[in-house]
Amino acid sequence: MTASAPDALLFIASACPHCAATADGLLRLVKEARIGRLEIVSIDVYPERAAAEQVRSVPWLRLGLFELTGGHSYAELLDWTEKTATDAGWTDYALHLLEQQQLQRVVSLVREDPKRLGALLRLLAGDELGLGARIGISALVEELAGSDTLRSLRPRLEALTDAEQPRTRADACHFLGLAGEPAAGPAIRRLLGDDDAEVREIALETLAALNLPVDGPIAGAPRPEETSR
């Protein structure tokens, strides 16, 4: 067994059509020393154990940190096994959960380790993140509004206000408002001069939400002498 080999817990049922293939794939990974230990539990025999783990359907698998449902091929199980030891694996898993509408599971995991949220926020700076993933991350941040977890990431969010993509700058500004951290005022005010109108609008809304003054000109706004004409 290698130091990074995760343990696995699998729940199965006698009438399950996909459980045998998943179990076979996991056993193969044990033989290859990619998984350290495999425990297989029949919910027919131990329904109380399944209830304690909140298992609602089978096959149900806990692989290291990850909890997965449904049948999986050997290749899929190998992929998830390798991901258990990497930060990229965590973000893939979190996005998988958000896609499966398991927001509260992600919230729970992030509360356990705030660094996990930081890893997700780093994805916002990339071009490859899809709209659905962005919406999922936004929903996660909204669930954590005002928390110490979100406030602790203020420096990272401030850095994202300099991102190349306007959508990322706008999201970062909005998230700073959700953090409820007035110290982010300078970074938010800087966005009042952003080239993108939506970013400027969100910056204004965020300053208002934090009860902070504007203290500066707003790009695209009429000059005082223009409004007096």
C-alpha cells in the first residue's frame, strides 16, 4: 500500500444491478495497491449502518473524502482514486457535487477546511470554468455570507478584482460584499473606474451594502457641470 492510497467503504444491496461491477472495480484497485482498504456492507443485512451514513441509494461509495453514488466503471473509480490526493481532485469533486445539486454537502466540507473554498475561488480566474460551475460557486459563497470562512479569504478575493475577465472581477466584488468586510473598501472603490459597466454597477451596490462611501469618481458617470446644465 502507498502512503496516498485512500480507504474505501461501499454499500451494496442484493437487488442492485450495478453494485457487483462497482465492487469488482474497487477490488481490482485494492489488488493494485491504489486503495488501502475496502469495506463492503450489505444494506440488506445492516440497514442501520446505511441509515447512519445517510445512504439513500446503492451503490454508495466513500473513497477517501469523496462520496459517490451510482455505478462506476474501473476507469472512473481509478480516476476518482487518483484525485483523492490532489487539490484539483477536490475542486473536481466539489463541482461534481454542485452539479448534482448537493450544495449543503459542499458547504459542510468547506466549513471543515476553509482552504477548500480558496481552491474553488482560484477557478474563477480561468477561462475554462462554465456558467453552471460559476453559478454553483456563487451559491456556495452566498451560503457562507458573513462567515469567518469567507472573511478569511478577503486577500484572495481582492486579488481577483484585478482578473482579466470582467465576470470574475464582478463576482469577486460581489463576494467581498457577502464577506461583510469593510476593509475591502479600497479594492471595491477601485472598480468604480472599471472599463465594464456591470463591474462598476456591482461595485456601487457592494459599497452601499457595506455602508461605505463612494469617495471617488465613477467611470461613465456624468460630470457635475454636465448634470447642472
